[in-house]
Amino acid sequence: MESPPYDHKISALFYFLFLILVTSLGLAIVYYAEPFLFWEHAFSDLGNVITLHGNSNPLSRSIFSIGLIIESIIMFKIGAYYAGNPHFRNHRIKHWLAYLGAIGFLISIYPNDRYHVIHSVGVGMVIGALYLFTMIFHFELKPVVSLKVFYIDMFLVQMTIFPYAVAFFADSVHKQSLQKFCILGVFFALLRIVSAAEDAFVLREVIGYFRKQSY
């Protein structure tokens, strides 16, 4: 029987990662020291020591940092789970990829207004790890998910992450808007593949088992 790419525990951890991300960002927005303009501010601004208009930002920064620490712990758990379960497909790649994301979350705690380069490297590590997880899972499970889902997700991920990358390096006025689409697009595709695809993979294995028994 072909080894699985993940199980319910890993799926749950990815969902928990998204839940903590949304919750921490939402609370940080509420307690940001000035009105947070969703399409104009970067999420990284929530972790700044000083806001763009010069206000001290201790509460929002604390919430933002605590969220990153929890997210790092979740990614370390994913990495450790893969390391301890070698039956998973490509488990070595995935456990190091999860550790990369975990370290990225910790590095991202450095405030963007004081350590822009370091913070940007951390965020890049996180987005890169989640993007690669999404791509690996999709290609591993291509035989057991519909081609429609596969190609829609592939198109969605590329069209959200690469325009943001270009806008970020070009310092475009649209980069903050594209950041939101990038994060949502990657998580949408990732969470979809670790839920629907898992059931499809199990179904294929069950069907394969009964076919073998019939011969």
C-alpha cells in the first residue's frame, strides 16, 4: 500500500495554524494604536513598536508576537510528527520544511519598523514553507483528487503569491493589497488539499484493497 502524505493529526495542525493566525491578526487589528486600514497597511505593521503615524503600539505588538510564537510551536509539532513517522511520503523533506516555517515565524517577531530586513526574511521563510507544502501535497495527491481541483488550486496559488512577490520587491503601492490575497490564496489551497484530498486518498486505498481481494 502506498504511504500517505499526512494524516488527520497533521491536517488538524494546519487548520489550527490558520485559526491562530486569523485570531491573532484580528485581535492585533482591534488593539492597533491607530485605525488599521486593511488594504493599505501591511499585517507586519501590527507588530511594529511605533505605528506609521508615530503612536506607541505595545498591545497590538504583544498580541502579534504571541500569535507568531504559537504558530511557530505548531509548525515545530508538524515537523516533529513527520520526523517521528517515517511512513509518511517524503517525510524528511516535510519535517525540515516545517522547521523552516517554524523558525520563520520566530524571526518574524522582530518588528518590521526596527529590523525590516530580518523581519522580511522571516516572513519569506513562512510563506515559502507554506507554498512548498501546498505544492508538494497537490502533486503527491494529484492521482486521487479531481483534475479540476488540482488545476484551479495551482492557478490560484501562483496568481496570488507571484504578483505579491513582484510587488514587494518593486515596492509597488499595491503590495499591501496583494499581501492579503497571497496569504488567503495559499491557505485556501493548503487547507483544501489537507481535508478533501485526505478522504479521497483513503477511499482510493479502500477500493484498491477490495479489488485485490476480488482476484
